[in-house]
Amino acid sequence: MTDQPASEAPTELPNRQTPFSEAFRQFIPEGWAPYPSGLPAALPATAWTSDRRDAIAAQFPGERIVVPAGGLKVRANDTDFRYRAHSAFAHLSGLGGDREPDAVLVLEPTDAGHDAVLYFKPRAPRTDQEFYADARYGEMWVGQRESLAEMAALTGLDVAPISELDAALAKNVAVTPVRLVREADDVLTRRVDALRTEAGVDTAAATAADAELAVALSELRLVKDAFEVDQLRDACRMTATGFEAVVADLPEAVRRGRGERWVEGIFGLHARHQGNAIGYDTIAAGSDHATTLHWIRNDGDLRDGDLLLLDAGVEVESLYTADITRTLPVSGTFSPAQRKVYEAVLEAQQAGIDAARPGARFSDVHAAAIAVIARRLEEWGLLPVSAAESLDPGTGGQHRRWMVHGTSHHLGIDVHDCAQARNQNYREAQLRPGMVITVEPGLYFKSTDLLVPEELRGIGVRIEDDVVITDDGCEILSAHLPRHPDEVEAWIADILARG
């Protein structure tokens, strides 16, 4: 990691920074090949983003809608975290990967609807000091950025330099209602709030309007278009490749020690190689760590005889992510106790998948899966009441000691997609074709749980697949990976035999 550049005319340079001489400034613009004269092809998502923008704009006629991409976030001192745009911005603009820090999409009201304008920082000419002295935007620091014309070609949007944004936001702000995605960019939020205050706009009402926009943008993604479903298919396919690579390296993970960390690294390598990144922090949990639902420390050993609970997903360049879990015997073979728990979870998952149909409620998927879990726990003598009593929402819930989480969530450009949707449009809503959800029951018997037989203590099992609701049921997008325990054992044996 290189030092930050010097400012152009400092009175006193900070430590580490070297000033640029006048001779350097004269020399640096010379002798470069010209920029390409042609324009890039449109990003694949742009065939769909116009309809998405129209759909959200139609909900707020006559109002200015401001959707920031968000800025870079400091990791330490003068280094930043890897950039990812706010999900609403990516969804409406089609910009994925590491694009486009500090950009802002504005849907400006007109008599006919809304005009969409993307404000961003275009590349500076090589004669400008930004070219070599700006660590955030300079071409020598972050690579060649798009021109205005190139960004317009990529996104299909009208574009303008970010320097024009303040004037656009201030225009008629006293009479044009403004809705802002507040959480995307704290700096821009303060600027918009200041403009509202200066114009005498009621602050509480404006903040409530912003919250309504956040809900609407979240609910806009509840039903995926064909592009989104295809992106999720790709993400699931890439994730399956990553899981296969993990299995192939299980002997090395055991041999080296700290095998959970090794597994995390192998999967992360494939996520970055095939896609954009991991879609969320990988859970690579061996033995009793698998009973911690969000185990991301991943610092434990893996041993023959352990189970490995691997919950991981590849995020593709468009930022859509898979979310898949498999629980794998490190030695390649389930023990009788492990198989007993695994088969109960698989039965519960299949019940949830069977319930994932158009017209069913989202909550029906969980109800179907958890009914199996409660019945199995009763059969094993673990529940202090009957399964029916435990399933009573008012007085029961004892089964949740061993599966405290829900069975499903929406999936898409966020791993927990549409999270700001209203309850009536999420948990209690009917499933519709195009919705993509996970089905992921589990059973988790902590090593310290004295209410379970000793043979089950330290066993954690979750099986998770991603499904899209179809006209007559659902399609398992993550069907590349086996689920039945016999098939899992055969799959592991085949991968390891290939060496």
C-alpha cells in the first residue's frame, strides 16, 4: 500500500508526503496514448433498470427522489474498506462491482413523470493535478475512470458531473418534496437536511418521508425480474464450485490446523476469482462451533469425525449473492448420531421447500419446517411438552432452544434482501412467482446443553438452499449440491478420489 500523494501547494507537508516540483507538473501530462474513442456497451442490468426506476417514481409523483451510492469508509487511517454501493443505488442504476463511490442518482419530477440523472465524478484530463495527486479519484491511484459519455453509455442514464449536484438538490426545495435514502451517505444526508431547514421544510415530516422511501425501495425488490433470477442462478453455480473446492482441500485443512480459517480462505479465493466477492462473512464452523448460528471467527481446528457447517455465498459482479449451507462430515462419513440429526433437518427442509408455493404465506415455509423439528424433538424425548404444545405461539416455543432462528428470508442484492419491507408484505404476505427465498432449518445441540443426550452434544446441522417461486411451486437454484446424506458421502468420496 503506497503513501497518499502530497497536496499541490502545502505550506507545511504532513509526514511521509513528498511535494511535486513544477518540472514534474509540466512533465507528467506528456506522452500518453489517447483514451479510447469508442463507447462501452451498456451494462447487462440496464435492460431492466428503467422499469425499476419507473416503478419507484410512480409511487412518489411530483417528488424528488435522491438515491446516493455512498462513499468510501475508512478502515484505518488513510486506507478504506473495499467499496460496495448501497443496494438501492445498485438496483436502480445497474452499477455493480466497486462502482461508483460518491455518485448520486436523482429522479427529478416532471410533468410527464421523472427524469433520472446520475451525478458522478468523471475522470479528469491528464493535465489536471487530480490525475496524479488525488488518491480517491486520480487515475494513477484508482485506475482509469469513465468520462461523462462513457458512463451514459454504460448505464443508459443522463449523467452530470457531481459538481452540479448541490444546485440540483437546492432547486425549488421549498416547494418540491424531497425523499432521500438517508443511510447511504451521512455527508449527503446532512447537506439535504440543511437545505430543508433553510427552506423551512418540517424536519420530522421529511424524515418520515425518507423512511417511507426506504420501505418502498426494499419492497420494490420482493419480486425479482428475469435478470435478477439469472444472476442468482449464476451466484449459486459459482458457490457450488467454491464448496467443491473446499471439500477437495479438507485433508489439507485438517493437516494444517486452524482448518476453519483454511476453509474460509479456500472459499474466499473462489468467490473473488469467479465473482465479485463473498456475499457475506463465511461461516466455517467445525464441531461445537456449528452450534453458534453466526460463527464467523473461523479460528478452530477441523478433525476427522467432526462435522463442518459451511454457510457461504458468492456475490456476482452485479452484487446478487447466493446463500447456501451444507453440513459435511470432515472424514467423509456421518456417524450414526450425526446422521440422525442430519436426516431430521433434511426432512424439515424438504417440508419447507414443499410449502414454498405461490399463494402460500411466507410464514408457511417456516411453519412446515418447524413442525418437523418439533416432532423429532418430541420423539427423542427432548421437549418438556408435546410438539403441538411447543408449537403454540402463545404458550409454547420450547423447541426454539434447539432452533431459535427462522427458516427463510428473501434473497437478492442483499443476503437478507428486502429487510425494510413491512411485515404484511414480508412475513405475512403471499408468495408470488419471482420471489427468491432461502429454506434453512437446523438443529443445534451445544456441548454444554445437559438436556440432550451426550452423543448429540456438540452437533450442529443446517441445510440451506435458495429457491425461486414459480407458477406451480418452486425451483431450487442451488440444486448443484447434494442434500441426502448418502449423496453427500458419495460426493465427498468422488471429489477426494479425483485428488
